Amino acid sequence: MSVVVLKNVKKSFGSLPVLHGVSFAVAKGEVLALIGASGSGKSTALRCIDRLEIVDSGEIEVCGHMVHDPGLDLRRLRLDVGIVFQSYNLFPHLTIKENVTLAPRSVKKLDRRAADEIAMQSLQKVGLAEKADNYPEQLSGGQQQRAAIARSLAMEPKVMLFDEVTSALDPKLTGEVLKVIEALAASGMTMIMVTHEMGFARRVADQVVFMHEGLVHEAGSADILTNPSTPELREFVSNDL
Amino acid sequence: MTLDFTAILARWQMLLDGLALTVQLAAVTTLTGFLIGTLCAIARRSDVSALRWVASVYIEAIRNTPFLVQIFVVYFGLSSLGFSFSAVTVAIIALTINVGAYTAEIMRAGFDAIHPGQWEAGECLGLSRTQTYWHVALRPAMERVYPSLTSQFILLMLASSVTSQISAEELTAAANFIQSETYRPFETYIVVALIYLALSLAMRVVFWAFGLAVFPRRRRLGTNL
């Protein structure tokens, strides 16, 4: 059964068309890697899934929520979907633990003890338990990104979206973040990740969707990265040495 | 010229009473003004155009008219509507209305400086707009504009001297009375000026201490946001 389904999704920013009818589906427990050149529309597609952008036409269904429906219960969608951004977006005035407990406490109305417990569990998953009382600016980029992942995990989402989460990190920090995501994939989390890490996509993704000029140009198992059938994808992966 | 402060200092009780009311006016209207100002800043950033419009009219009307005139409008306006409030109540209302408009613009600048990613992160965690303002935006916004807020509320305390015009018996009103009794206006206003100066400095200390309490990150790390 599919957890996320996009059907013929179209989206323009003003007069600039970005998505020309994008369709794909992600089954429960599956990892989908969304790849493509900058400007191909992959981030926009991802943002449409969490309704950070509103589609012009087409359908998006996420965990039973009709995301394209104007009457959507936005907060219930956000309870089921976690998203991690390239720029981390941690709250700078809160400690790491406070960052992680904020939503469980104010959205799920958990008491402090229950929220703290969940926070420490998610921080342990990303290997940051000992940084709980530090502020974001005291952490490296990789640690901040892992903290952002922990913040999302603490809400126990059914789907996690990753929007180029390692693009601002050097190879070492990228590695530590990818390790966390890989462990998450192994634990059965349904995930959609926009990524430029081809090696990682090859290793972890159950499904690879290659976007080109606002359309799904080629899709399939991770094998398409080794044996692309369209010249565009062949060209795209050949740049990845 | 000889300066003689004895007659003025002999009336210390009067100065003290005036000072007490000035402190009360400043304390109360700092809180009410901050509340009104922050709500108006939020209204001015709202998606609802009616809210934006109402907030803008209020803010511009207040920032473009003299405070003394505003006091008289409130004072005579309320009494012609049949309300009979004490001078102190009218002073509090007028000061709140006045400082609220300036605070709104300061806080708006603070909220505008919050990165869009912060709002998005709050939204994606399921926080409502109000919760995002409260938990995510308010303290960083305040922290960024805190020096301006401090200055604005010290100005407010100083501006409370104008309420002597509607016979609120604060520090300046006490001075007016003392100089008319002692015929020592220069000495009187020197003393009162020094009291205002001391009060301004005391307010700076209070704001500094409050800042330490409300911005723990800054207290611990000492860095700017």
C-alpha cells in the first residue's frame, strides 16, 4: 500500500512552470531518492508533499490525507510527516533538547517528563544525547542536521522527507548524517529524499526517481543509476565521479 | 547667583510621592505598551487585510501626532463620552496608546528579521501560527531589537512627565508645585532632572537584568543571535 502518491502534479511559480505533471508513489517502509539537476523541480515536488507549496493541479495523497484538497487538515498532515531542510532550521534560542521537546509538548501536549524521555530517545538515535543541553550554534553542521532529524523523529512521523540535507556539509559531516539516515531506513521508516549523494542513493534507495525539466524522466530501482536507459540520466550520473 | 536647595529638599516627601507615581506609570505602561505593541506588530504582519489596515492606521496616527495632544484627546474624549476616570488612569491609557505604536514598529522589525526557515520549521512540526509566534519567533525577535526596546521604554518613562498636564501627580507635577511654593524653579528642576537621570539609569539596569533572565542563550554564550 502506498503511503505517498503523486498523480500528475503541476505547479508554477507565477509565470514560471516548475512541475509539468509529476507522478510517483512510495510504499510503506520504502526509501525513494529524488534526484536531478538543480531547477529540475525535485525540491518543489518534495515541498508540495508537506504542503509548503500548494499544487496548481493534480493529486497528492499522504497517509490518507488529500494534500491537494483546500479543506485539508494541515496540522494532522504535519503530525504524519516529518521534514528536514538543507539549512537545518533549528531554533537558535533553544537548547537541543528544547528544540526536540517543543513540538511534543506544545502540539501533542505531553508533560515535561514524557517529552524529555522521547527527546532523549531520538537524540540517542542520532548520537547526540550528550549535546542535549547545548545550543545549536555550539554544534557542527553535521550535529545540527542530526539534531534537526531528532526533532522530526520525536513527533513519530509516518513519513520523513529530506530536502538536500547534506548539501551544506563537508564529506566527513555528510557521512555522519547519512549514517543516521541509513539507520532510519533500516528501521523501516518510509522516506523520500532529495539528494545529490549518488553513492548513498545507490546503496539505500528502493526506488530512484530522476527528474528532468519538471517531469519524472526515468524511474526504477537503484539499478537505473548504474544502467540508465535515457541519455539525460546517463549524462547526469556521468558527472558523478 | 546663589543656589539654595534647602526649601526643595525639605519637601522630599512630595518628590518621593511624585517619583513613586512616575515609577508606577512607567512600570505599568511598559507592560501594557509591550503587549499592545506586539499584538499590533503581529496584526500588521497578518494575512487578514482588515487587521493590517487597522494596525497601520493606529500606528501612523500615533507616530505622527504630538504626545501632549494625544493626552488631551484621550482626557477630553473620555470625559465627553461620559467616563470619569482619574488622571492616573487617563495617563496610563494615553501612555499605553502612545508607546504601543512605537513598540509595534520595533517588534515588527524584530519579527521581520526572523528567517523564513524558522517559521517553516515551526509550521512543519505542527505548531499553530500562534504557537510559532510564541515559541519560535517572540524571544529571538525581542532579543534582536532589545536595545531599541530598552530606549523606547526609557523614553516612555521620561514622556510620562507630560501627564502632569492633566494633573497626574507624578514627579514633574510635584516639581511644578514645589517651585510655585518655593520660588526656586531652577533648583527644583535641577533636582528633578537628576532624579529622572537616576531613574533612567536604574531602568537600564532592570532591562539588562531582565534580558539575562529571558535570553539564557545570550547569558551562557554571550553571542548575538
